[in-house]
Amino acid sequence: MGILGNSGSGKTTLLDAISGRLGHKDSFFGEVYVNGRHLKKEQFRDCFSYVPQNDALLSFLTIQESLTYTALLALQKCSNSVIKKKVDAVMAELSLSHIADKIIGSRIFVGISGGERRRVSIAAQLLQDPMDLTSVDTRSKERELETYSRVQVITSAYKNSEIFSRVLEAIERTRCMKDRPPIPFKNRDSPGAFSKLWILFRRITRNFSRDKMGIIMRLLQNLLFGLFVAFFLLRLRTDVREGAVQDRMGLIYQCVSAPPYTGLLNAVALFPPLRAISDQESKDGLYKKWQMLLAYILHFLPFSVISVAIFSIFIYWTVGLYPDVFRFGIFFAVVFACHVIGELLTLVMLGVVQNPNIVQSGVVLLNSAGVVVGTGLVRTIEEMPPPFKILSYLTFQKYSSEILVVNEFYGLSFTCGGVNSSTINSACIFSHGTQFIDKTFPGALSRFTMDFLLLYAFVPVLAVIAILSFKIREKLISRQ
């Protein structure tokens, strides 16, 4: 059956209503019957599948892998062999078997053709055992003209024939039947929440693992920044006249402000395609949007650990920060937290803002404001106006900068012109790092443990806020 109509006549809205995707409940009038039986609104999604205009597929998966993961998300009690047979049957039905091991591809690198992508989207819906499959084809003038010409031929040959009358009579007889066939709902026994999370995690990891250049950049982007800083500073000194304090504060400033930006770049580059797929598959009832978000968080954490570890090992021992293994561990933990917080903050905004460019600009502004207000390196917090002083407690940069200052300066001794700086000299203000801490960050020594706990409290808090933002996103999309 085909639904024809001019642009704006309501074809898509009708399909949205039938398939249970119509967000505005007040705009739905009438009833839906299947085999003469009334279908409740909450049953629509379990009876129909929907192929949207735009194909949302992961670029680095093969056709067989993409369909297999869809089947795993939709079916629980089927064994792997049964799922494989089901996937093979659907691929054979849609003539995809000969390219089953071909990468789907994207605009950046060549994969399957547009028509083949369309068939993969249809196959993903057929795997869910739909009774009816609805589709809104991508519009083009050539296809519309071809469709209209075919309709005219069919109408002229069909309308005045006996077949047309028989079809109308069959429809009328079905409406009058007492014993009507049951409603064939989808054969779905979907996995539990943790099983879905594990499947999504495996799918994300399999997809990104084939992007070799992407993996290299994710692991080495912090190191590339560290190389520039190391070549600029070369080696930290202990002579106050040669910039012992200034160089250390500049390095701390960079280590607090830069890692969130690399986290931002990762999220903006990697997550929008996953978000688009979750928007589609969550409408199919395969999982919730926040489950895709949580799977991505679990995926990027190991990469963040390795990337920050490479950066920390290089920069800490190359430029000559305080030579202590325990303090190196503190340095790594702080930089790691800043990196993860930057990526989580980006995910929060990606939940409620559709355009990644706007998200990127917003996170950059937030991070820049946090560095200015929270670090105390641009202006000491004690000298700030009360409103900015209060805002500084809401920034993770305040706690990370205090931790790194104490971690580096505590127990450090300075010289002045080659002699001990305790000698009276107007250029030598500090002879010990503790003096600098007490003057610049008063009370930071006593707050060291609390600062560390507060810094890491941002991670679960932002993760929860990100989940809430995607729940909000789900409601906003349902109202469109």
C-alpha cells in the first residue's frame, strides 16, 4: 500500500501516528484498527516498524555487524546461532548477502551505496518482526514524477475493472467478520537494562576501533600539547630570579585549562553520530537514550586514562616537577579529572543542544570563565568581588589549581641568584614554597584532601546531569 499526497499534506504525520511516534497527544484524533481489532496507543510501537527518511548507521561497522547488534538489542532469548540465521535470512531477502562484510562508510570514506544503506535500514526494522513496515522515502523530483506516472497507469487500468470492486467488497467483508484474526505483535523479548548497556558498549567499541587515525589522535592529542609546553619551558629552575615561581604557575595554568578542551574535542567529534542513532533506535523501543550515553562514557574512560597517563609521564618528568612518585600520582589524577569533566560537560550540552558547533562554543566559554574566575591565577580569589568569589566555588578549576599548587610548591626551596634566597633581596620574595602557598592560596594546605574530593565529585554529578539532559531530550523530541 502506498500513501500519496502533496508536500505538507500529512503523510509523515499519519505514519508517525500509526507507528506510535506522534509526540503531541492532543493532535491525535481517531482510532487505529488492525485485522478489525482496535489497537491501543501504547501498542502502536509493538505492532509497526518505521524506516525514517535519513539513515542513521555507524560508519565503521559492516552490514552484518550492524544488523547483528540490532538483533541482539531486540531479541533476548534467541541463541547466537538463531540470531545469525535470522540476520542471514533478512540480508538474503534484501539482496545484501554479497556485501555482508563491507563497511557501511560515510561521507568521509567510501562504503556502500545510498540504495544499499537504505536496504540496511529496512533490514534493521525487519529484524524486529514487524507486522507492518512503514517508510517515508527521501523525496526527489525524479522519483515523484516516476511515481505519479505509475499511479496514472495503475489507476486507468485498475479503477474500472472487476478487481477494484472485489477489493472493496473484501474490505467490507473483513469489517463485518465476527471471528477476526488476532493482532500480530512483534516477537520481541528484549534484553535487560545491563545487557543492553553491554551490547551498546561492544557496538561502540567495535565501531571506533576500526578508526585507526581516530584512535591515534585520541591517545596522543594531550601529548602533542605537552610537547609544545615542554619545548617552551625546557626545564624548571629553582632560582626565583630565573622564573622558578612564574614558570611553575604557568605550567599549572596550562595543565588545568587545556585538558578539558581535549575532552571537548573528543565528545564533539565522536558522540553526535551515536546521538543520532540513539534518537532513531529509542523511538523503536530498543533502548533509552541515556543507555547510549552511559555506554559511551564507559567507552571513553579507558582512552582518557591512557591519553592523560602518556601526557602526565612526559610533561611531569621532562620539565622537572617535584620529583616524587606519589606527587606524580596526584598530578595525573587532577589532570585526568579535568579531562573527563570537560568531556562530560560537553555531553550535558549535547543532550539539550542539537548543533555541535553551538555546544563547542558554549563549553569553550564555560571553561574559559571557570579558568578566569576559579583558578586564582589571573586574579587572586581573596581580592575578587563577592559574586565572583561565590562563583569560584562552583568551578572545578578552583579545586584543581589549589591541589596542583600545593602538590608542587609544598616542601620546595628556592634560591636567589645562585645563593639561598633567605638573603635579603627585594627580588626574592619567597625562600620556600610554603610561603608562596600561604600568600597566594591561603588555607589551601588544610583544604588539600577536601579539594581533591570536591574535584572528583564533579564527575558523578555531571554524569547524572548528562543522563537527565538526555531524558529531557527524549521529551523534547517526542513533542516535535
